[in-house]
Amino acid sequence: MAVQPETATSSNIEEIEIKLLLEGVCMRYGYDFREYALAPLRRSITAGMAGEGVPTISAYQERLLHDEACMKRFLGGVGVNVTSMFREAEALRCFREEVIPRLRTYPSIRIWIAGCATGEEVYSIAIVLEEEGLYDRSRIYATDLNEESLAIARTGAYPLERIRADEGAYARSGGAGSISDFYTIARHSARFQHELQRNVTWARHNLVSDGSFNEFHVIFCDNVLIYFKPALQERAHRLFYDSLIRSGYLAIGQGESLIFCSESSRYKQARDGVNLFQKVQ
Ligand SMILES: C[S@@+](CC[C@H](N)C(=O)[O-])C[C@H]1O[C@@H](n2cnc3c(N)ncnc32)[C@H](O)[C@@H]1O
């Protein structure tokens, strides 16, 4: 049967251009964004075009295919690496109050932070573990699709003003001291103590195409699923379910859910209104 041509409106021509761009990126670089939600994709493509000074999506596609530096910038935009410390403060409070007491019963603890962006979330969780006296027996696997973000994460240095602005979130997460207990100030940067990443392994991992690599007591994947279409959310949830030990915990962002998780009935919410779930079967 012949494929019916679509009626040409400017919005579906744009959709065709976006699809072609994503196909091209996938064929050229192996990064598959075809199952990402359209609205945020469209926003990052528009922002990327403005940054590169290209007038059309097709021209952007051509630039991306020929210019690897342009592709690196695209990766930063399409993945939306916006983040901050103690961003999911209520979930981290719940983590301190409900999960930490259980983690104390294990001799060693494995934690996966998927989509960790530039690392602020990793240092936040490391601080909680340190304050609760569990850091020494923990190993944190911090992963992201974007190597450039991981390179920033490894430095552990951030603009001081930004970190100072997160003190309120730290307090809301149940912190009794100050984030500044864990960094030194160099010029206008907050540089986290190197000790805080002694048990952190940073690695590239793509939730679209990579598999499980360990069994974890806790998985944090905050503010990543929101960029995925339902089928891709389902894939990521399957990966998390398969990567958790029985009675392990999954934390996802406040704007996310288990709606597209086939194993949702096998989780129990740790606390009403908080997106922290315990695997119960
Ligand atoms: C909005 S940031 C969230 C950062 C942090 N988890 C937080 O909640 O603040 C989304 C991150 O997901 C990453 N990401 C997007 N697609 C990904 C994929 N397929 N696999 C792994 N990470 C991905 C991006 O590179 C980006 O760093």
C-alpha cells in the first residue's frame, strides 16, 4: 500500500525536518534521540540553531553532520543539563529519614545516579551519605550521556554564587550544617573536597541503548525521564527495575512518574507525595 503524503502545514514540515535531523544524528554519531519528547526537543533545536547562527533546521542538520564540535554543543542542549544541588530536597529528606536506616543494615552500598549532568546531584548525595556516616561503605556510580558534563562533574568546582543559592534546599533536605562545610573557595568557585569523590565512579552510560551494569541498593534518576516519550520511559524503567536489588529504592524527579513503568505494581511509594519508591517484588 502506498504511503499517503502528509498535508503540508508548516508545523508538520518542521516535524519532518526534526525527524530527518534526528535520523542523521543517529546514523552519523550513534546517539539516538528519536524517542525523545517532541516539545523539549523542539526547544533545544531552536536554541541550538540560534547559538550556531543557522536559519533552518535543514541547515542545522548539515552543520551537525559535518562539524563534531557542533554535535558536542547539541548534546549539551538536547540533554538539557540544567541542575542544582539538593534540587529534589523533599526526596532527599525522605531518603535520609526512610532509606538511610535500611542502608545501615548493609555492609556495603551501591548507588547509581543516572543522568547526573554536571555532578551537583552527586555531591549532594555524597554529602548526605557523609553526614549520615555511610559514605565510607558506599560506592556511587554517576553516569550521563554527555562526556562534557562528566568532565565538569569530575572537577567538582562550581560558581560560588550558585552553590550558595542552594543552601535553602540543603536545609529542606534535612541538612543540619552547611554545604560550605564541604568546599573551599578559590576565586569565585566552590571547590568540593576531593575526598567527597573518593568513592565515586564517573562513566558515560546511555539510557537509550546501554544495559544494566550492576545491582544497586538505590537508583536516582531525576529529571531525565521527562524528556523521553512513553516507550523510552518504559525501557528506562525496565532497566532500573532489573538493576535494583529486591527491596532497593528508585528515586525519580517530582515531575515524573511510574505511569509508563510496566513494573509499577511491584513498587511501593516510600512516602506520600514523594517520588521515591521501594521495589517490593
Ligand atoms: C535536566 S538534567 C538532570 C540532572 C540531574 N539528574 C538533576 O535532577 O538535577 C538531564 C540529564 O540527563 C542526561 N541525559 C539525557 N538523555 C540521556 C540518556 N539517554 N542517557 C543518560 N543520560 C541522559 C543529560 O545529558 C542531562 O545531563
